[in-house]
Amino acid sequence: MPTRHRLIAVAVAVLWGLNFVAIDATLDQFPPLLAVALRFAVIAVPTVLLVPWPRVPVRWWLLYGAGFGVLQFLFLYAGMAAGMPAGIASLVLQCSAPFTVLLGAALLREPLRARQLVGVAVAVAGLVVVGRERWAAAGLAPFLLVIAGGLGWAFGNLGNRLAVASAPDVKPLRLVLWMSVVPPVPMAAASLAFEGPTAIAASFTTLGSRTGALALGGLAYTVLLGTLLGSGLWTALMARHPAGRVAPYSMLVPVVGVTAAWLALGETPSVGELAGSALVVAGVLWAGRRAAPKSARLDLGLQQAEDVRVEQRLP
């Protein structure tokens, strides 16, 4: 990946890391399933009315929306509502990166390089270190829920890549917007069935309170910065590079998430969590590092030319 694209991937990780503090504020007011439905409904309504269909195969659009929009956030919000702290949730969700690398190799036959495997292994070791620090406090059920959310994210990544591969001229932001059309109806139905009309109605009666205002602010952040900007940039990167090269950068999200939760929510990280976060950073940097050319002649020239072409295509 060119340096510019690596910096964009890091910027997306920062946006998504701050997302977890915003989600925590939203869940103080709304039940988790309803919160997911609201998050995407705000985008879906104007999208259907104003944004042209991206002209991708419906099956890949549904896979993208179901994985990234429904499964990821259903299990993430449920896990956080069940007791998973925002900082540690941002960490555990990054199991999506190794899931994406492995699914990309198994289902899309994307090549696995030794550097990617080593980087992912180091980052996963960091996840294990931090996860063990909070396992006892958070409990097994919230942990497994967030793991399931990471798997959903990985399937969404593959759906996005397949959609873009079938329609190379598709605009990334348009695809992200139409992805948001998938979650609202199933999530609203699930909220009505499992959370009930009483809980739904109660969440709207106190929106004028400080908690309600913070929840609306958190919802606005997740919609505008987390979904529109962050996911739009991520989709552009996934469209131009193999999933296994882009996905490891998502492991930077917990570093931002743990830090933001510490500053905003008072979730103080332990020495083990800090050490694990350092491993995550090291693994991501190694996995995304450009391989040294075997030859200083033709291989290097071709790589630089390709980087320039790819960089020029990114809006």
C-alpha cells in the first residue's frame, strides 16, 4: 500500500476508536437493538430517496450489509450493553482482522504472505494479552458477543470486496450509503420483539435530559464520522487492495478506543493492557509494511509506478 493509503487507514482507525465512547453514550439512553436500527435508519431514509443505486450484485450488497451493518453492530451493541467496557470492546472487535485475512484466503483465494501472517500473529497475541486482563471483569458472554461481531465485520469486508470487484466503477461512498439500507428493518423488528414497545417508548421520553443529549450526540458521531466518513474511506481502500493488506489496520482501533475510554469514561488501562496495545501496534505496522524488493531494478520500478496509479485513483 502507498504511504498515503496507510495514513488514511490509520485515520479511519482513529475515527472508529472514538466510536466506542460515542456508542457508550448512546447505550445509556437507547436499548442496543433499537440503537443499531436508529444508527442506520438516519442514513437509510435519505439514501433511498436521493442516492442512486450503486449497480452491484444484490447478493454481495446483502452480504456487505448483513455482515458489516447487522451482525457486527448487533453483537457489539449487545455485548457492550451486557457489560463489556467500551475500551476492551474496541479491542476484542478487532478479531475481525485475522478473520478477514483467513476468510479472504479461504474464500477469495487471496495470497497470504509471511509478513502478513507474522504481523497478524503478533497483533493477535496483543489482543490475547489485553483480553485476559479484562476477561474476569467483563464475563464470558459479553466477550463472545463482541467476538461474533468481529466475525460479522469480516464477512462484511468480503461482501464489500466482492461487490466492488463485480462493479469496479462503483463509488465507495454510494456503496456505503446503500449498505446502510440493509440493517434498519431487521434491527427494528428485533428490537420490537426482544426489547419490547415499552422499553422503546421509554427511551424517547427523556431525550431532553443530559443523558439524552449525550446519546443524540453519540448517535450523530457514529452516523457522520463513524459510518459515512470512516466506512467510506475504508471501502475505498478495500476496493483497491487485497483484504489481507487493509484489514490489519483495524487493529489500531483498540489503541484509540482504550485511550479514549480512559480519558472520557475513566476506564484506566492496566500495565498488561498497555503492553498488549503496544503489541497490536507493532503487529499492524509489520503486517502493513511494504516488502523489500528482491531486485533493486525492475521490481522496485513497477511497485512505485503501481503505487502512483493507485494513489491517483483514490478520490
